[in-house]
Amino acid sequence: MRPIYNQNNSSIKINQIMKSQKTSFRRTTFVAVIAFVATVAISFAQTKTAQLDDLLNKYTEYGQFSGSVLVAEKGKVIYKKGFGMANLEWDIPNAPDTKHRLGSITKQFTAMLIMQLVAEGKLDLQATVSKYLPDYSKTNGDKITIHQLLTHTSGTPNYTSFPNFFKELSRNPYTPTEMLEMFADSTLTFKPGTQFAYSNSGYILLGAIIEKVTGKTYEAVLQEKIFDPQNMKNSGYDHHSTILKKRATGYEMKGSQPENSPYIDMSTPYAAGSLYSTVEDLYVWDQALYTEKLLPKKYMDMMYQKYIPAFGNFYGYGWMIGIMTIGNTKDSTQIIGHGGGINGFNTLITRIPKEKSTIILLNNTGGAPLEAITIAINGILHDATYALPKQSLAKSVYNVIIDKDLKTGLAFYEKNKESKEYSLSESAMNSMGYSLLQAGKKDEAEAFFKLNVEAFPKSSNVYDSYGEVLMEQGKNEMAIVNYKKSVELNPANQNGIDMLKKMGVETEGMVKDATVPEAILASYVGKYELQPGFILTITKEGNQLKAQATGQPSFEIFPKNDTEFYVKVVAAQITFNKNESGSIESLTLFQGGQEILGKRVE
């Protein structure tokens, strides 16, 4: 199956939404991405600046970061620098004053404007949308409050998850009113206030409310209330048509080579993700948040309340509130932060209020592992051990094949697949395989996908991708075997079923859920810890089991047999494990080539 176009939004507990769809301002998966890193002991003779240089140069060398960085400790900037290129065509390097699109970091500015209007007595957090937008669908507007929009608890469907968003909606200009029309009449995904579900649509509504209450555009209010008073001259609403000096170009990786990211009209992110800034301006913003220049303390404190569990931590008003690991230790610090991701960019601002430290990362090559970088930087700040990145084995093998030949590439893989210097990732292997296929190198792509099947035999997706290239090669018998295995592992794989039909295979009855006795289903009900603070809760409604990860909506899971279940909304499977006495002691989550054990804690 071809890789989903991802917008990686690194949050405090990154990438834990139980969903696998194309989204504009978040990358969404079921479990936390496990960073492939090598632990290093720090050299206490080495300065923090030197350690930061080593860390970020290594990420840049391995093609895992390109952008701007600022690190502040105890209220003072100790490091700011650019890495990689802001524009590859003109060889213009990134710098601390390079302007990057922020993606969902925009939401904290939108939340600030809302709170400023609350402090001025112009908005009521508990009032409904209908009070301020009387033309909005009353079916939904009468049920949703401003507070629920701020905290992603409104149940408003996320418009960036709509199937036609990337191919159609994101490329066209819209007014705020036209944006609202995309989802105004959509059925709410749950009763408002009862769950957390990240929704860009909620912040589109907040932007429209700001305009209605002030009588000015969202952009004008931002300038008037935040950017101008704080002298943030390098921040603003990003219009594609504007000539903007020192604006970075957004890139995405195709194989090991960058290419220009797909176009997105910046009217579509609006109050959920439309801003640009620099690491220097964001530090000005960070420092202002320690004062009452923008908002009285009473209201500022409200922004950082832990209103609802989300992604293993909590969500406030436009901010995540939680803890972050100190380097490679078991210690952690309390933090406030938010990430963003939008075509060609991903971003992360992390604040440690008790220490007045700040880590700001703005990347212009898409899905960089910003959380892993931030955790390592936090280790450096605390004189702790931290982790350096590993090279991607998939990318390295790809480069050898391109530069030399398939035989040499395969030999390189065999030599290094167990090496501690490299990381082996199913998704990276899959991506490189498709890059070869798109380049017309079918034999090489076939070999790549075969390696992925051998490396990750419990993943449905690797068999689906291998089946695709085999079909391209005219090897239908082998393709059928692999597509059948893909559907066996993930009965929700409709693509596999469709391809089997295309090759004349009878698929009727191929996917049939097992009937599991109610007593066995009941024995699975409980809570399972996948990571510290990240719980998968299994519940039962009648004869149906449901799974809900911390801070996420619940989803039905379906039985393949008495112990193995699958999820239809994402390529993931769950196996319940018994101990010697026959009691359920854990579950194993299979997704993206990873096997994650969740010990039963309740």
C-alpha cells in the first residue's frame, strides 16, 4: 500500500492519535513513534554549545533535520543557528531569522486572541457558537461552546481528514465563511464535552468568531493585539502571493532526495495553521508569556489548565501540558508545548516554565523527528545522557542502489541490517521501495519490498506493497499470495481485497469476523499500559469490544479468532496474551512494523 502523505506535527507525546488518514496540520497514527537513536554519554568537558552542535549536525548529516533552532536556558538564549538549506535552488542556508510556516503552532496565537477577548468581556467561554455566529448550523452551533472548541472537545469533524482535502480543498482559496460551510452540517463525532478529538475545524470556528466579535480580519487582529505590541516583525499570516524576504521553501523527501512540497492555499489552514515566524520571534513570544503584557495572569493561567487528557498528556487552550523526558534518563520535566505540520514544514515549541528554558525547532523538509531532538536537547540542558540519531538503513540502501547497482545494495543491507549504526523502519523501507517503483526501477523495487516482508513479517502493509510491485511485474500468482496474506493479517485492508478481485480471485467470505463467547470478550476488558502514561482501555458494549487510547476517541475492534483482533480505521492488530494460569496479563499491539506490549494495569 502506498505511503500516506504525512504532515508530522510533533507534540509533547507525539503521534498517538488512533487514526490513519491524510491530515494537513497533524500526522496521525495509533501509537507513539519510537525514535531510532543511539545513547551517548556526555563529555562534561564539552560545552553545551558544542554538544548542541554535535547533535544537530548529526541530524542534519543524516538528512533528518533542516531548519532553524533556538535554545534558551534560565531566560537567556544560549544557542541559535540554522541548518541545511532554506532554498535549495539558490543555495540559501537556513538561519535564526529564516521565516518558516508554523502549522498548528498557530493555535496558541488563536487561543491567546480568544482569551484577550474574554478578558475584555467580549466573549464568554461557556457561550455557544450560535451566540456569536448566528448563521452557523444551529443543529451543531447550539451544542458547542467556545471552551470546547479551544480544547478539541466539541466533536466537530476535522475537515483536514475529509477524503478530498488534499486533492481538491487544500489547493483552492476560501473565505472563512466558505471554510465553515465545509463542516457546518456534518454530524458531530461525539457529544460535546465528553471526549478529546483533535480538530482543525474547531480553530477555524474560533477564527471566524474572532472576526465576528471584532469586526476585523483574523490577520488584522493578530497584528494589532500580538505581533505589533511585541515587535514581532518577522511573524504574520502567510500569503503565497506576498513577496516575503527570508521565507524558507518547504520540501519533502522523495527517496533520499528533496522535492518541492505540494501547493496549499494558505486560506485553508486559517486560524488553525496559517502563520509564519522565526525562532527569534517565537522566543519573544515565549518571553512575553511570562509577563502580563498580553493577558492578565488570571486568564493566562486558564490557558495552561489540564482540561482533558490528550496524547498521553493534557490539552489546555492551544497548548499541550505534560512532561518530557530528560535525555535518555528516567527523569522528566514539566513542560508546555505544541507542534505543527503543514506541507513541507514541521515545527515544535517546548517551554519549561519552572526553569524558564525554551526549545524551538522549525524544520522545512517535512517529517523531522523533532520530539526526539527536543528530548536530547533537554538532556544536554540538564547535563544528562542523551541520544544521537542513527542513519536510516532504508535510505542508505536506496542510495547504494541508485549510485551503484541492486547487487551492491542488497549486499550492503545484509552487512548492516543488524548494525547499531543504522535504524531499520518498515515505513522507511516502504517509502524507498515506492520511490524506486516511481523511478521505473521495478526489479529494484521488488527486491526492496521483499526485504521489508522478511524484516516485518507480521505487518499487513508490507505484503500489500510487495503484492503491488509483483502485479506491476506481471507475477500475479505471487501477488495473489501476498495480497491474501495482507488481508489475513488485516481483514480491513480493502485495497488488498480489491486487487485480488482485479486478478480474478473470489473474495466472498474471505473476511469473516469470528464469533467469540461473551465471557471471553469480558475477560479482555481493562486497561493496558503501552507507555508510561499512555493507556489503551478495552471496553465492552454488548458483544462488541472497543479500544480507546489516552486522550483519543474509542474505536471498535473486530475478532479474527478468540485472541486476535483488528481495527478497521487503521492498519493495526491487537492480540491478548494469557499467563500460565490462563488470565489475561497483557496485549500486544501490532502496527507499522512495531510490536508494542501493553501490560495490564487494571
